[in-house]
Amino acid sequence: MVLSKQINKDQIDIMKNDTEALLSFLEDQNDGTVIYVLEKFGRLENGYSKQPLLNLLNNKNETIRSLAIKNLAKIGDVSLLDTFVNFAKQDESTEVRRESVSAIGRLRNEKTIPALIKLLSDKDPKVVMQAIRGLLVFSNNNQIKKELSKLLEHPNELIKEVIGKEINGVSYGSKNNGKHDEFPVYLKNTIVHGDVIEILKYVPDESIHLTFTSPPYYNARDYSIYQSYNEYLKFLEEVFKEIHRVTKEGRFFVLNTSPIIIPRISRAHASKRYPIPYDIHPLLVKMGWEFIDDIIWVKPEASVKNRNAGFLQHRKPLGYKPNAISEMLMVYRKKTDKLLDWNIHQYSLEKVKKSKVLGKYETTNVWHIDPTFDRVHSAVFPIELCHRVIKYYSFVDDLIFDPFAGSGTLGRAAANLYRHFFLTEKELKYVNRMKEDLIKNTNLFSSKEAEPKFVDINNFIALTIGKI
């Protein structure tokens, strides 16, 4: 703020067209002021005196050197090519080297091609990416196609992805011609009692807008017993592959998990802690989910199991066990070449306006939300958690899915926010609990047609083929 009062944009515009005045001014300023001026420089025409900026290339501050390069690139003077190449090769700062390669590319001149090709072998992937970007301007050049094709075996995954798309036409996109904001009507506010893997076989590709779920924890409840941890992970992998298939292009999957402890069988044995989120993540990425964010759900310490009591007494190193007050919400997007704007533009302006997140919202990835306790289900989603995920990752009238619905909190939250839900649950006692909650809350639903439908798997299959 002090800098902006000392020198404003109009003064900078006057100085940048007066070489002597600018040289004199820059000589007497501290680094902070020089950086401020360089950031506010704006457009520069070819023919502008380069000397003040060239002088700054000797500055010890890497940010000043980088901004000087960035502004020199705006001039579009191909005589600066050798300067940019020298700094791309030799500067000790990664930031300056990357900006220099970008500057070479911005010249958009065939004289840059040999330098950019040499930079494809740089050890810094971001330097290589900038060189690729510069060369793609001349993508019809057969020599350039040949050089870029060599990068198909590059160790960096982003470089391989870009080259695969640009050279081989590899794309991630929808094969579904249906409207993005629509879904099969028989899924609307439907709760299916049965095994999720069997049920999902009858759900069409790209039917779901958002999935938010918390899978059963490994051997922690009566309804989630598996012979081995590997069997448990394979089960989840099978479910999440199907969720990927039924999710619309570029839409989100939010997974709530946390590590879990299996207690020791006796004092002669140790307990075992399983890192569920970290073991699931590579499986999800491999099947085509793109990792977007991690959100930490924090609960009050009084609400969780006390693991700290022993250490509190003895205070001996190695025996420290913190109380686990957090769970993870891992946010993924179905991989696509399209940007988020494409997804948003599939909706009418009116629907986008209706779906806007108004008022206060959580600005960090740490959410403090109290847990919910239920007389029937031992691991219930807090409805506030569901509300946030639904508001942040879906639009009004979207279809929200929970494959492990439990007591159906996600369904109630969806209805509260004018979305529709599709829920599956294999435990009959939880389905009965959902009937209590959802049917007694018929005021949640705008019409008789929107009220929840409870079906078993056989009836659901009949629905999918139009027999009901």
C-alpha cells in the first residue's frame, strides 16, 4: 500500500516511455519498489527502449531478473533471442530460467526453433513444458513433430500427457451424447436395497453428477468384515471403477476416509494401523480419477477414542499416540480434456444463478464439524458435511449418489438443497431407518413424483428395463 501511494500507474506509464527518467528512478529504489513497478508495467510496444530492463538482468534478486525478462518478452523483439537463450541455459534461478524459455516461445518466430528443441532435453520439466508450448506454434512442421514425438517416453507424466494429446490425439472425453444436466428418470430419489456392485451394473454410463461417500471401514463394523486388507481394497477398487463409469464427464467424486486401527489380540502383540486413504489413492488415479483436493474434517477431541492415556502417564519416547480427531475428504474429478468452464456452461444461466454458493463459506481445507451419533447407525455423516460437499460440487437438480448410504443423510441433504439423490445400501436395518427419516419428511419433496422410491435389487432391474 505504501508503494502504491509513492508511485501510481500513471507515473509508471510516463516513466516507461522516458528511458532516462526510468533509468534514473530504478537506480535509487529498493527491491520492493522495483518489483512493484515491474509488475505494473503493462503493455510494451516494439521499439520501446530496452536498456532499463536489460540493466536489471544483472540484479542479484531473482524476482527482479524474472520480471525484467517477462517485460522484455512483451516487446516482441527477436533481437533479444540470444539474451533469452543465455538466461534459459545459465541463470542459477529456476524461476528466471522458466521465464526465459517462456520469453523465447512468446517471440513466435521460426528463428527460436533450434533453441527450443535443445531445451526439450532440459532436466527441469517446467522448462521442457515451456519449450513444448513454444514449439506447438509451429506444430505443422514435420521436424518439430518428430522432436516432440520423442517425448512420448519422457519420465514426467504431465509431459507425456500433453505430447500424447498433441501428437497422437489421445483424449479423455465423453462418448455419451446425452445432455449433461440430465439423468435417467428412474434413478431420481431412488433408494435400492442390495449389493452396490450388482446394482451399479444396471446404471447407465455417465448418469451421476456427484458421488459423496464414506465406505465401510476395514473390519471395524459387523457389516464390513473382510478376510484380508487386500480383499477390502479390491472390493473398493471394483466399486470405484463402476462409479467412474457412471459419473458424467469432468464431474466429482468425494471420498471420506481415515486410517483405522485393528486392536491387538493380546498384550504380546501390537495393534495394526491401516492407512486407508493413502492405499486407495493410487488405485483411483490409475482408473482415471484426477486428484483435485484434500479436505481435513476435524472433530472435537472429546468425541473420539482416547489413545493418549498411556502416554499421558508414562511420557516415554516411542509410546506417543495422538488422538485421531480428523478424517480426510479426498476430492477427485473424472479425467477429461475439458476445463471446469465447460461443465458450468452445460447449464442454463438461470440454473447456475440458482446454484451459486451465497453467504459465508469455508475458505480453507480444514473443516471443523461436530460428528453425529445415531441410535441405529454407528458411523453417520453429519448433515453439515453433506451440505458443504453438495453445495460446492453440484448444481440444483443434479443427481447425487452415495453407494454406502447408511442412514441416508446424503439423501436428506440433497433434498434440502434442491438436488436429487440415488442411494444404495445392503443392510436392511439402515434402509428401514431411511424410510423413517425420508418418508416422515415428505415436506422435503416438491411433488408426489419427487418423493423417494424404495426398491430391492430385482425391482430396480425391472425399473431399468421399463417393466415398472
